[in-house]
Amino acid sequence: MNTQQITRIVTSIEHSDGQKMNVRQVIEISTSHHRKMTNQMTDLSPYNVHEERSAIPIGWSHTRRHESAATLPPRIALKQSNIESIDEYLYDVSHPKSANYDKHWTAGEIARKFSPSEESISAVRN
């Protein structure tokens, strides 16, 4: 069942006060509550969420819970150093009139130039 099919469902659900709501209303209330909770949590944290899934992607299905022993790898993004000057470095090696033209960097040079600060890395590790 995809998202469009779910939104077409008009099965009634009875609220605790006896009021009947369709599934769309329940989803809207749930989503609104989730947004409020997320905003409150965001206010407490100095960190930014860059990616979040609020629904099951099209083509996927929720069939069971993850096994308790399963490993779920998290992704943590750290602020890169010198990112504001990346255009300057790219143009420097790609412009024919530049003294550094065609002097492409190694992966190590790129990592040293743009990797996160040691402070950022230790904040995650510790």
C-alpha cells in the first residue's frame, strides 16, 4: 500500500470523547504532535538534524521490528573546516591561467584541508 492509497482510506476511528475521525485526521493530528515535539527537542539541542524520515519511503513496507541484536549504523555529520573557501581552491586548480592549474590534490590533501576540526571529532567520540 502506498501513501496515496493510505490517504484515501476514510475508515472511522472513535476518539476517547466519542467523536469520530477519519484516518486522514488522525494522521494530521499525529504529524502535528510530532512536529511540536521535534521543535521542542530542537530548541534544547545546539545540533542540527540534516536528515530525517517521517514516513516509510514509497516501495518499502513495515513488516516487523528490527531484531534486538541488529546493528544500526548511525550517520553523524560534522562541520567541515575551510568549506567557505572551497570555490577558491577549485578554481585555482581548474583555471588555465592559474599557477596551480592541473595540479590536482590527492585524497589526503583534500582531507587535511576540509576535514572537521579535532574539537568537533573529540566532541563526538567522547
